[in-house]
Amino acid sequence: MSIAIAIDGPAGAGKSSLSKEVAKELSFIYVDTGALYRTIGLAASRKGLKKEDKAEIISMLNDIDVKLSFNDEGTQIVLLNGEDVSSFIRTPEASMFASAVSAIPEVRAFLLDLQRNMAKSDNVIMDGRDIGTVVLPDAKIKIFLTASPEKRAMRRHKENIEKGIDSTYEEVLKDVNQRDYQDSHREIAPLKPAEDSVLVDTSDYDFEGSKKLLLKVIKERME
């Protein structure tokens, strides 16, 4: 029987990068659900739609095909109508659009089956905002990964600089706080820890320390 590990938490908590590394250590498949929502946002922005255009975004779902796949190096990529859009969905704009489209019930339903089917067939680590509460409520292990807004903004700003994306710490902190508010106040599947989740705060840890802490928590619960 396959094992599912659900990792939820706010933007910039390091869910994707940590989940990816932990999945490698455990030989699990990593499922980046945020990438799926970013891809829907990218598809909408390419059509010239705005975040408020809910009816048009819902209608657009009939014309797009979103898949998670793996390239020759074994790295997970996301495909939009067959095109690898992995590098296009990692901008601050894509992040904000993802938050907007993820509040649309029809978008969540569109992606829900895809996510659940992956967890049925393989041992997975899935990260997002509502994995333990909505997508995989029966996951064997549920973790709520967090860090202070200031620490998360600092990490995100550093990532932006490394990727050559223009940003200031103040702008990123404003984005982080705005995203936190949007995610925790939306009507559909708001960001909140599952009742049976374990809180893991990485504010005082660097990446390696955070990874060790997360692995320790998971291994204790797998025994």
C-alpha cells in the first residue's frame, strides 16, 4: 500500500525545495501542487485574462491540459498543452496569479483528481496549501511547515537574486504578507494546519538544518 506525506504551509516556507530533497532521501515521488496552480495562472495570463476574470478562467479549463512529468535527468517538470513551462511559472507574478486562481472552486476540482490519482499509485510527498485538509485527508503523515514572514521574505529575495529576478527585500516581504492574507482568508480551502498535523518551524534553521529536522519528524512517524 502506498504512503502519502502531506506538507502544507505558507508561501516561502521552503516546502518545494525541502520536499524535493526529502523525497529523494526516502525514494518517494515529489508532487509540486503549487506548480499546477501556477500553470493555470500562466495559461490565464497568456490569454490576456486578469485575476478577476473568473468565468473566463473557468471556461479556459476546457482548452488546457496540465501534466506533471519527469525529464531525462529525473527532474519533475510541468507541461501545459505539451510545453515544458517549468521556468515560466517561478516569477512573483505567477505566484500571485496562482493564489487568485486557487480560490476558484472549479480550478481546485480540475486539479484534485490529478493530485489524488498520483497518491494512489505511488509513495508521494505532496506539498501545497490544503494537502492534509482537503486533497489527502487520509495521508499517513501531515506536516505544517512554516517560518516567520521576515525569514521567508529573506529566503525568497535571495532566490530571486540568484535567478536574476529584480526584487527588493521590502517588496518581497509585502508580497509574502499579501499572499499569507489571501491564502488564509479565501472561502475555499483556506490555508490552515490539519488538526492531526505536526508543526515544523524552520525560522532558526538553514536549509540543511531544516532538511534534517523534517526528515527526523517524518521518520519518527513512519516507524
